Amino acid sequence: MVVDKKRDVVVLGGGTGMPVLLRGLKNYPIDLSAIVTVADDGGSSGRLRSEMAMPAPGDIRNVIAALSDVEPMLMDLFQHRFTQGNGLSGHSMGNLLLAAMTSVTGDFYNGIKEISRVLNVKGNIYPIANQNMYLHAEMEDGQIISGESNIPLANKKIKRVFLKPEPVLPLPEAIQAIKEARLVVIAPGSLYTSTLPNMIVPQIGDALKNTQGKVVYVCNVMTQQGETNGYSAADHVQAITNHVGEGCIHSIIVNNRPIQGDVRQVYAEENAEPVIYDVDRLIGMGLEIIEADIIDHSKKMLRHDTAKVAKLLYSLL
């Protein structure tokens, strides 16, 4: 199938929300690119980045798994996490492979390209930067919290997030992908620790504001303790605008089906609640609002439905 270059789709993000979108989108006749955060500092990723001075591989690993087309056993091996062994316990096989390939090729991005080739990845995967970097947050009370995993634990209202050391130099290929995209998708995920780390790199923010394509934000369905307590859909957009500037988002996809029953109770125990989509504020921001049932109702935890969201995004082309 010949891919129409006018169907370039770029997805930005990290965490658990991004792979959900990519799994569905890879089945459509589009030229797909993923721009992935590498600011994670917890678990296996955190250990590897501190020991090897490399960008965090965890979110990249999950994106490779989402876009790969290989035998299930090979993917099980790639995603396998060791539960025992001195030094091995807690590490994922995919993270170790990315670390090894970075060492072999001498470059994190080259390592990603080689593993993507071996695992038959559909699309391009770009780390937001080819360097080790750390996420910091300034809280409303002026306190600075360092480290992606520590920010939600502070349980304070976040004023802004920023990256160190500066300047963070994004891959030129990532900038070019955004500029040429027909559709740019901001994936759902932890707002301050998965979504914004990509967007606060100045050249990325500029590319989003200047792209010829449509920029659509797939809004989170639930608030998150320590990051977005009490946030409405417009509050999510406002936080992005405060960091990146006006005009970086054109459309927002919101869930329009009530969340009830046991699932809501489970989240209530984590101080999370459904994100209210305040239509009037969103319209006042000049956004196109796309309402749909985008939840996978078969899951015990709330997850965006891979097929539903992919179909909806493809329809925007």
C-alpha cells in the first residue's frame, strides 16, 4: 500500500496512554511517528539512566512494543521483567536491550532505530532528546521538586515543570515530523510528568504552534492524585497553554459517557474523579470539541479504547 504523505500522523506523549493510541493507529494507512518523553527516573529506567548516563528507556520500550509486529513470544521476551537475581531484579529485558544497543551504537537514537528494525516496528520512534535530562517542578508555594517520580508524591499544586540541564536539544527529525504532519496527537497521560515534558522543549512548542496540521489533545478521563486534583478538561488545556503558549492545541477529544459503578469507587479510593468537560470554557478557548465514548468498558481500570480512539483520530484526516 502506498502511503499518502498527506497522512502523516505524529503522536506525542509517554506513560501508559500513548501505547494505547499507537496500537490502534498502526493498523491504518498512515505514516506514523511517535515522539516520546525520556524524563522517567523510577524503577529500571531510573537505574539504567543513572548508571549509564543515558536517556530513560522505559517509555520508549513500551512504544516499541505497541508498534512492533513480531511473534507474541518475542514480544513477551522483550517486555519480560526479572523478579529475582542480584542486580537483575526489577529490570525489564527491553530496557536492558536498549541500554546494550545504546552502548553498541554509541547513541541512544541509533539504538532505538536498530531495535525497531529487528522488531519490525511500524512507524518512526523519536526520543524527545538524545541526552540524559531531568524533570523538575516548581510548586505554587515556591518549592522545587526534582525527579519525575517525586513530583506527584509532593501532593502540592504544581505551578510549572521544567527540564535540566538546559538547553535540551530535540532531535531535528522530531521537529520536522511535527512541521510536516497532517495530524498531531497529544496523547492522554500524566499531565505534568508524561505529557508536558515533551511540549516544554522550546523548539517542540514552536513546531506545534507553526505546524500546518491539526493538533488534537486526547484529554484524560480521570484526574490524578498529586498532579491534577480537581482539574476540568479546560484546566488541562490551560496548563498546556501556560507552558507552551496560545495556539498550540486546535481540538480536544473528551469522553461523553458517564463513569459509574465499581470503577468510579476504585478511583475514588485514590482520590481520583472523572474529568469534567466544561464546554463553555473550552469554546471560549477557541477549541473544537469532539465528544465520543472513548473508554474500553471491558477493563477493570479505566483505559482509552484502542480501536475507538484510533478510528476517531483517523476520521479527522
